[in-house]
Amino acid sequence: MNDAFGSVRSVLVLGGGSDIGLATAQRLVQRGARRVILAARKPDDLADAAASLRASGASSVETTAFDADAFQTHPAFLEQVFSGPGDIDAVVLAFGVLSDQVRAEADAHYTLDILRTNFLGAVSVLLPLADRMAAQGHGCIVVLSSVAGERGRRSNYVYGSSKAGLDVFCQGLGDRLAPLGVQVLVVRPGFVRSKMTKGLKAAPFAVSPEEVAGVIVAGMASGAPVGWAPPRVRWVMSALRHLPRPLFRRLEI
Ligand SMILES: NC(=O)c1ccc[n+]([C@@H]2O[C@H](COP(=O)([O-])OP(=O)(O)OC[C@H]3O[C@@H](n4cnc5c(N)ncnc54)[C@H](OP(=O)(O)O)[C@@H]3O)[C@@H](O)[C@H]2O)c1
């Protein structure tokens, strides 16, 4: 339950090993959150992350199994999480997979796996989650979209399309839930130096997971529907979005 000042007291991270998800949980704990639930495919691997959150001040850190691809398990997973003590004030949907575009173009099964996790898995858990949050009448769902969803680019349109689908779904979900007291915050990071991008050449305006967490916490506090990390990628993407296609095709992006 949010405290008397509206601060988040409890947070659920879907994709609990995500660098961005963990940085956000850390930031929320530093600001007063006391209960954290890390939900991941391999919850036993999260002992160090849980210890770090406890050291930062969390009084309860639970780790539990969650697989975005196992759609049929999502309602029971949420039943288990929401039957715990108190409400869930914030949910961070942080799971996702980056695709190898060259492999994706040659392997439809691989491409469908990317779409399955990033879009279908998210929708599968978001629909019953939305009902739970609406029943509470408060809270925030943070969804990690990407600038890659802003405009299809030849270098990453498989990943980009999975994020575009997720982004549009969550814009509508946010409109549905706002009158019921629930915020949906869609966050569109550019390049983030995390496990996901390890070994890749950093793109311009690259940020750390902690900087994304800062954008998330600020967006939660202000009630914003959308956040950009760093904020200036909003203007870069706006320019790219409006570039005529013949010019856009000449860009090596
Ligand atoms: N890094 C970037 O440049 C960037 C930019 C824009 C948006 N994003 C988005 O931000 C989110 C967080 O990314 P990150 O940078 O924090 O990367 P990360 O550290 O690699 O985290 C991604 C997490 O997703 C989990 N995951 C993958 N498939 C899953 C599944 N089927 N079920 C449950 N969990 C699953 C992974 O868990 P395992 O340990 O089990 O593999 C991993 O913990 C992702 O949605 C990503 O697409 C990232």
C-alpha cells in the first residue's frame, strides 16, 4: 500500500534479473519501498540481487518463478503474488529479449520466439494484472518499451515491431486504467548499457540502467503516461519519425 505521502511501499519486478528492473527496485527501496518481489525464470540466481535490496533497506525481498512464455501459468502466478500481505503499489514489466536481426530474417521460428516473449508474453500477463490493479484502485504499471518501436528500421525491425505492439497495447491500457486510479507508464529507452547489450557498440546517447531507473521513478511521481531515457531521445526519435522514407532509407540505422 502506498504510504501517507503516496510513496511506493511494494514493488513487483517481472523479469526480476533485468538490470533496469533491479536498478528501478533499488531506487524505489531508497525512496521508501519495503517489499520487493523479483519474478524470474531462474529465481535461485537472484540471491545477490535480493541481498543488495535488503542492504538498501527492503524488509522483505521474495524471489519467485515467472516465465513470460508460459502464458497458461500467468493467472495462477498473479493469484499467488496478490494473495500476499498488502497491495502491490508498482509493477515493473522488465523482461524482454533483443533479437539478432540477421538470424531473425532467416529463421521464422526464432522471430516468432522474440514476438512471443516481448509482445504476447507481456499481453498475457498484463491483461489479468490490469484487473488486479483496477480492483485495488491504485498503483502503477511500468512497461519497458523502446525507441526501437518508434519507427521500423532495417537493422532491428523484428525487435522494434515487438516493442511497437507492446507500446500501442499499453497506451490503450493506460487510457483504460487511468479513470480507475491506476497509472500505466510506458518507458522508451535508447541504448542502455545492460546485460542485454553486452558486447555491442554503444549507440549515441547511451545510458546506464540507473539513469533509466531515474526516468521511471520521476515518471511514476509525476503520473506521466510516457517516459524517454534519456529524455532527449524523444526529440531525436521525433525527427527520425518524420523523415520522408526515401531519406530515411539512406541512413545506416
Ligand atoms: N538494454 C537496452 O538497450 C534496452 C533498450 C530499450 C529497451 N530495453 C528493454 O528494457 C527491458 C529490460 O532490459 P535490460 O536492459 O534490463 O536487459 P536484461 O538485463 O538483459 O534483462 C532482461 C531480462 O528479461 C528476462 N527474460 C527474458 N525472457 C524471459 C522470459 N521468457 N520470461 C521471463 N523473463 C525473461 C531475462 O531473464 P533471464 O536471466 O532468465 O534470461 C532478463 O533478466 C527489456 O524489455 C528490454 O527490451 C532495453
